[in-house]
Amino acid sequence: MAPTGEDVAVSQSVVGRVGRWCARHAWWVIAAWVAAVAAGVVATGPLFDRLVDGGVPRDVESVAAFEAAILLDPGFSEYVLRPTHQAAIQDRLGPLQAEEVYIPEPYPFLGGTEEPDTYNKGNFWVFASLVGMSHGFE
């Protein structure tokens, strides 16, 4: 015969008392969980409404300010875009087609030198996927 609730020794600790109360009031516990989930859904609604804009800036001034402050800065072009480096790669491999990218072999984060003669053409999406996987993104 299975033991009844009075036959089983239940700890008198806080966890034991909470567990015993939850077992005796199961419907109240279920109702509390349903209320908590409903409150969470209601509370996150406004948050997700703000994220639905598709990532488009809300005003043109922010795009123009970013372009003026960052993209048109000569230092950005020289140290990030590296136009002379790009020109040397393009002279060697030719212009890119749709969805192509110049890929250093081996990749810089795997010890590559990034010298123009170490580049080849490859598919942008394959390259982006490989870089993401190598950094732990899937």
C-alpha cells in the first residue's frame, strides 16, 4: 500500500513547507502561474511594439549625422575601409560580382596576414556564416 501524506516524513525547512503548501493548493498555484504569464505577455507588448519598426532610423537627421561624423571622416576611410588595400586586392582579383566578397586566406583571426596576395573571391553568405560560427554564433 502506498504511503499517505501523514506517513511520509516531509522536511520542516522553508522549501519543505512551501512544497507542502503548493501540493495542498495546486489550483491556486496553477492560477498564480497563469496570472504571471499573462502579466508578462501584457508587460512585454509595448516593448515588442517598439521593435517592430524594422530597424529603420526614425529620422533622417540621425542617418545624416552618422554619415557626417563617422563615414565621411578621413580616418574612418583610411583605417577601416583601407582604400589602397582594397584597390590592390581589386587590381589582383578584379571587381566583385553580386554576393561576392574578398576573403583573406587564412582568415586574420586564424593567423592570416591580410596581405593583398592572400585574398580570393568567395560567397558573402558563406563567409559571413563561417565568421559567425568561428565566433560562437549560429
